[in-house]
Amino acid sequence: MNILIANTQEFNPLIGGVERVSNIIAKILVERGYKVIFVASYISRHDLDYIPNVKQYLLSKELFYNIENSEYYINEFVKIVNDEKIDIVINQAGNILDFSNLCFQVKIRTKIKLISNIHINPDYRLKNLDVFSDLTFYQWLNPKILRKFILYPFRKKRILKKEKSLFNELYNMSDATVLLSSLYFESFTKISGIKDNTKLFSILNPIPFQVERGKISKKQILYVGRIDYSHKRTDRLLKIWSYIYKKHKGWDLKIVGDGPNLNDLKRLSKKLKLKQISFEGFKDPKKYYNESQIICLTSNIEGLPMVMIEAISYGLVPIAFNSFESINDIIFDQINGFLIEPFNYIQFADRLSNLMNDESLRKEMSVNALKTSKKFSVKNIIDQWEILFSRI
């Protein structure tokens, strides 16, 4: 069987979770006897050297998809499908209308089966509109946030209409629609308005690497991810850290990542006069997973955060706001980590502080985190993909 995995940007595993997941899925499918190729519509801004696991085609040398040249993209895509004798196309950008429409046209003009993946919470655009309660005065001065608040009722209605149209078409045009968690079935069904969900499936993301964890030598707390106030809200973690760091002189907080609000975050750190904190920039997180004990996430919304899955596979104890459904696939409250009431900074700080103080609790939760990570094993996930291939 010949599989084509398609995405908007190139399949560089260094630039994002979708790309890392795609590479590991491709690698294991090839090992199981499948032919797999990648197709991307453009090269992103990230100038990072990499070697994809399988042959990769680029539909354009332009930085972004140019909808005005859509017929060119369709013809190029169709040619690849025919030349490579593709049986199944996996669309990894099911939430992006233009790219999904491209995949629909390829399906219409060929004999392929189409699987559309949604790598986000289906209602993330709606939920991301709803979070205004804990914004700082400084953030309220941001014209984008203020405009978002003022236009909230109109934007919510418009987004709901747009999402309903996209998800309904995605479901009807695809042979299978795959969500990151079964916990997202309700929101997808509600938004799309579909009555028959027989083509709706959920497959978790696999852990993209094998872990050989060394002896932990550091009392270190970790954040890994994009520095973006729009939904990652890393500023929350700095405020939480300001409440407790003075009580824990031996502990450090490492911020690993880059993004549009990195300088804002550094200014906030200076304003709060924070100590025992460092900004590491965009780095391969494996080193930090290996030497840290706790992983924190303070987002408004996520799909299925790969950094948390990766972290628990190293035995890090996770703490996050219970602000999106799939976090319950990763964290079992007070068993392998802590789920915090959204967006209760004090509760987050208390749980984090208690964990830092209690070595036996950290060890117990670390063991449980490692056990939880097994359900994200590559074997389990690829087995599910093969079952789906056979069903369509």
C-alpha cells in the first residue's frame, strides 16, 4: 500500500509537533512494508537543516500557499499521486481550509482515499476568544487584544459559521476524519452538525523518540513551546514563579522556545525581578527533558501537546490548567501530575511548590508518568493507523 502524507509546510521535525509525528509515523510504516512519501505546499521561514525520513515533494518554492495559483498546485499534486501510485492521502492540516480544499480536489480527480487529520481542539478558535479574565493591564493595552474583546460577539458568530462549514465539508469529503482524542468527538459533532459519525476516529500522537534517561542531577522546572501570548500564555508561568521561587533556592525554571512575545516575556521577567530563571531560546528539548523534573503548561487551549507527551516519557511530572479536553489523556490528577482549575494561579503555585518540596511525591508521580507514556508508544499508535487503513 502506498501512503502520501500531506502538510502545508515542509516535514522538518525540528519545527513542530505535526512534523515530528509525521516523520515517526512514516518511518515505522516503511519498516512495516508500506511505501510512504511526503508532500508539502511550501517551505516555512525556519532555516533549519534536516533530512526527512522519506522522499519529500514541494509543490511550490514560495513561502506561502498562493490561492491564485490553486490550479497549478492541484495539477502538481495529482501528478505526484499518479506517478507514485498513491492509495491513501493523509491530510495533516485538516483545520486549514485552503489546504483541505486542495486535498479535496485531488481526491475528486484521482482514486485515492482521503484521511483528514485535525491536529487541534476542534473548537480552539472559539475557546481562544473566551479567555479575557486574567489579562494584565499591559496586555489590555495591546490593540489586538482590545479589538478581539470589543468584536467578540461578532467574531464568535462568524467563526462558528466558518468552522461549521469547514468541518462539515471536511467530514463529507473525507473517507475518515481523525481527531487527536476521543474527548473531542462532542465538540466536533456539535460544531459540524453531522448526524452520522461513523467516519469519525481518534488516534493519539506517538512519542517521537526512544528515551534513555540518565540520572537526574538538577532541581529544574521546564517550559517548552512557542512564546506566544495569543494562546500559549507563557506569561502566566512567570507570574506563578514570582509567587514561589524565593522559597526554593535550589530550583531553576528553564524557558525553552521562541516566538513573537519572547521579548515581552523577558521584559515581564525583569519587571517582576525574577531570579532562578533563564530563557534558552529555540533548542532541541531532549537535553532539557533529560535533566528536568517537572514540566509546566499554562495555555488557554491546545490540541494534544507533544511537549507534555515527550516530557512524561522522560518521567517528568506534568502540571497544567485543565483548560482543554485532551489534557485528561495525559494527566491523571494527583496520580501522575496535577490538573489545575483554569486559570487559578494560586492553586497552580501551591501544587507546584508542594511538588518541589516533596521528593517522594515527585518520584511516585514520575513513575506513574512513565507508565502513562506507554499508551503513546509508537507500536500502539501505528497499529491503530493500520486498522484505519483496512477500514477505508
